[in-house]
Amino acid sequence: MIKTELLTKKIVLILFFVCFSVANTVCLAEINTRITDIRFWQSPEEAQIVLDLTKPPKVSEVNLIKDGSLNFNIKNCSFRPGRQRYPLQNPFLEVLTVQEVDKDMSVNVNFKTPTGVQAKTFVLPANERKSDRIVIFLREPAAKQKQKRDAELAEVKQLKSENVKIVVIDPGHGGEDPGTSGHGIIEKNHVMAMGKLVKAYFDRDKKFKAVLTRDGDYIIPLDRRRQIAEHLGADAFVSLHYNYNNTKSIRGIEVYYESPKGAVGEAERLVAEIENKVDFADSQMPSTIDTALSKKELIEKQAKIMYKSKFLAEKTEIKLANTIQELPSRGVKRAGFKVLHSLAMPSILVEFGYVSNSKDASILKNNINRSKLAQSIYAGVSDFLLSEIEDGIDEGYIAYCVHADAKKAAAEKAERLRKERAAKKAKLKKQQDELRKKNELLRKKAASLYKVKSGDTLSKIASKKRVSLNSLLKANALKLNSIIKIGQILNIPEK
Ligand SMILES: [Zn+2]
């Protein structure tokens, strides 16, 4: 215990990077941006502080002060309360102080984190939903994370030995990302509640252990969601969402699994990653990519998983479609969602309905309906996990890859031919240019020489060639009385 603490203390607080916004340069004394809000998000392993601003901020470097506090300045910025101190009961952040510095017309942000906490600060540009932001991202010490991961693995090992199936339920969005909204539904909150219901159904059954990717209002990167499931050796992964469409009449449940297009993209990304020997130092979860896999092997592995995912999607969709009579199902579909890319376990994404449609929304707002839908997820997924589905491959995907490869090869060939033609054309043009230059030189040379004919005199030649007699004499080192002979070659000077 003491040893660990000492170790943690030795871990220097790491600042990953600070992105500087390309803020407009302004007069020193001018206030350019204003902090309008300060928000906090926290997950079990991470925390975020978000400073909302009216315009892109100019942020100084982050300094580490002696006692472990961090400090940065926002130039040409104002903060209406003048000074605000936030004491926090947060495992990643002890205190945050935001203060206007009058003489510099800037705002100073100071925060203190416990030893070993990793911090990242970055500037995010405004989008249609949010203003410009500065985000301070804090993550618990790496050693502590490893301890947790190890404990989880030990538990999983025990469960697997008892033949317990592990299901990872992924409530979409969270924290900074609310997902879609309509008719009083905010997706991130509803799918969170739905996730807890689904988990409760699984946990009542001794044959299963359900794990949520998040159990609070915080954001998790898309890749990490499936990495959590891969790390736990999950037998199935189910991501939960609500849908939206501008066409308000569109409604109903949809169950997705990986699309060939999405899978091909992922296979190419993985091959590129393997080839570039990307390390996963920044990833919390150990990589599950087998670096020895060739593209062909990767595709085969994907095709096997997709074969299973199809059954998982179909079995779940059947249950969902028969849950609430008034809530129709649009069936099983395929899409290249990032959370569906796993090579390790069958994965599906469930859209419970359209919040843009008033009928769907009112059904989804009803607690009894939600419970029924959660139960159907449990029923469909457990049906899949308990049925003996033989191994197989998604033939369609293999055919798609062969076709995609042929298409790619054809495109590459066309490109190669185009380049060859262009090179040939360029070579021909170069040859023609050289020939033209050579001819020009010859022509010039021919024009600059004259063969004396019978009856020629120097002055006759000068007038015929439209040059002065003097220059003709000079060009041939002749004098006015020099004698020229028939057949003699004379230099004709340039005009
Ligand atoms: Zn969603």
C-alpha cells in the first residue's frame, strides 16, 4: 500500500498537449472573448471541466506550479463574477479557481489535481450546438487504472469458469454529447435509464453478467465503448440509441449490425495501424488487435463475427418487434457504426424509435413500455447466447471484399495507365520541343551563313541580307577592298 502511494507520488503529472486556437489577433487592451459558463463532468475514471466562451480563446501554455497546481491564462478575456473558487469533492480535481487579471485583461485558470492524475487541456471550436470551449480533461493515475483492469480480469476469469455469459450494454452518448432530442426526450438520459433496466434483467439471471459501458452522465469515446467489452471478453455487445429524422412521419425500431462497407473501412484502418506499428499508449484498454493478422485473415475474422452479429440482430429484433403493438419495427439493418467494428464479439446497435415522431416519443416516454423493451433486449440477446449457433462466415461480406478488391485493382490499373499515358505524352512533348529548338538553331545558323555566288559584291550581299555593309565586313574580318570568291562562306551578322 505504502509502496504504491510512493510510486504514485513519483509519477509526474503529465501534460499531454495544449492546442492553441487560431484566434484573431486583437489589440492588447481589447476584450475578445468572455466565459459564459463552467461545467463539470465526471465518470468513474475521468473528469472534464468545460469553459464555454463567446469567441475562440487565446490560451497560454499550461504551467505546473510547485504544489501540483496547474495554471493557464486566457488572453483578452473577461469573466463576469471576477473571481470564482470551486472546491470539489472529486477524485481528479481538488479545487478550481477562475479569476480575472485586470492589468493583463486576461483570465487566469488555476486547478489542483491529486498526484498522478493525468491532465490534458484543449480548445474546441464552436459547432451548431455549442460555443467555443476550453476543455480540461483529467484521468485517474495509470497505476490505479491498471489495478482496476486487473481486478476486472480476475472477476471475468472466475465468471467464465462458471460458464457465465458476459453482456456489455452501451447506453449511447452522455455528458457533453446529449445525442438526439425531441418531444421532451433527451437521448443520453433515456438510453441510460434503458441500459440500467436491461442490465437489471440480465442480472436477475445467474447465467449472465451484464456490464454497462457508462453508468452516469459522462462521455466515453466510441472506440473505448467496444474496447471495454473486448477487455472483459464479452459474449455480446449491445449499444442503445434513440433515433431522429427530419421527416417526422418516419418511425419504428431498428436493429443494426456491421455493414460490409464499414467493415472494409475498419479492416483497412487496422491493416494500416498494424503496418504503421501504431502503439496504443494513449488507450486505456490494451489493444486486442493481433498484429500478426494479414488483411485476408482480418477479413475472415470479421466475416465470422458478422455472421454471429446477424443472428444476434435478428433474434433481438424479433423480440423487440413483438413487444409493443403500436411500436412498429423497421427491421434489421446494416451500418458502419464505429461501436460495431469489434473483431472480438457479436455487436448490435438498437434504435428504440424516433424521438422526432410524436407516437414513438409518447410510447418511449412510458415507463411500462420502456421496461417491456428492456426485457425484450434481454430475451433476444439471451436467446442468441443460449442457442447453439454454429460457426459460419458472412459470405456476402467476403463477396463484397472480393468485389471491392477487384474494383480497387481496376481503379489502380486505370490510374497506372493514366500515369503511363501522361508520362508518354510528356516525353513526346519534350522530344518535340527539343527538335523544334534544334531546328530553330539550324535555321538561325543557316540564316547566319551565306555562300557567295557569281556576280555578288559585298555591298550587294549586305543589301540582300538587309544588314549594313560595315557590320558585314566586321563579321567576316574583311575590308572594303577585300576580294571575295564564288563559293566562299560569309557570316551574316544579326540585324
Ligand atoms: Zn444515438
